[in-house]
Amino acid sequence: MNLLRLMALDDEDLAILSAHAQDGVARMGDLVYLPGEERFAVGFNRFVWERAAPRRRWFGRPVAFERRRSALHFDRVLAVRRQNLPADPDAVLALLAIRWHAGEAPSGTVELVFAGQGAIRLDVECIEAQLADLGPAWDTLARPDHDRG
């Protein structure tokens, strides 16, 4: 079992982490801010892009893709703001990207962008993030498709 473990300490690292977390799905209730620890964390089902072959069928059968339970957390978080996100803890969110907006170095804002124009903005002292798979993958026939309208 090849578990992904990534750390981001600058904007280039964060872009790599974003690519691996893209299309992860989480419940609103899975997003947690721990102000006393200056940490924001989320558990989500990550689409395993690094194993998503472009082929759609194998000997006439659909090719299964994979998802894994993963954890993403940011440290040195000073404040959290949310925009256009549901209050319902069971609402499902789809992560589109993680972006960096530099402030007075090394501080800035990490923005988690979700489908439906929702976002979470983390004001941070600096970039310090980790993404880790938590266990085995499971099959899914659905592959995220951003070209559909």
C-alpha cells in the first residue's frame, strides 16, 4: 500500500499539495479549527489522481479509479473565515484548489476553494501544511470531470 504523505512549506509545495487534494470530498462537519493549537484540519475522501489512468475501459469493462481517506492540516493558523459555505454539518463539499495569497512575508492567506463558489480562508503566520493518506484505497467508477458544463 503506497500511502501519500506530503508537506508544504512554501507556495510551490502548496501547489503540489493542491494538485493531489483536488476533487477531494468532505462533509462540512469534517472541517475543524482548533484556535488553541493554531491548527485547521479536515478529513476527506481524496481522489487518487496519481493512479488515474486515462483509459476508460479494460477488456470491455469500466476501469475503476481510487479514493482514499486522507487528512489535510495547516499549522500556524491565526484566523479562519468562510464564504458561501452551508451551515449543515452533513453538507458535502468538493475541494477544487488550494491557493496562496502572500501577505507580509512569510505570512499570508491560504484559500481552500470549493465547488459552488465556497471558500475557506486561513490567515497564517507562514505556510506549514501536511497531507497524508490514512488507509487503503477503495474503487470508484466515477472520475471527476471539470469539462462538463
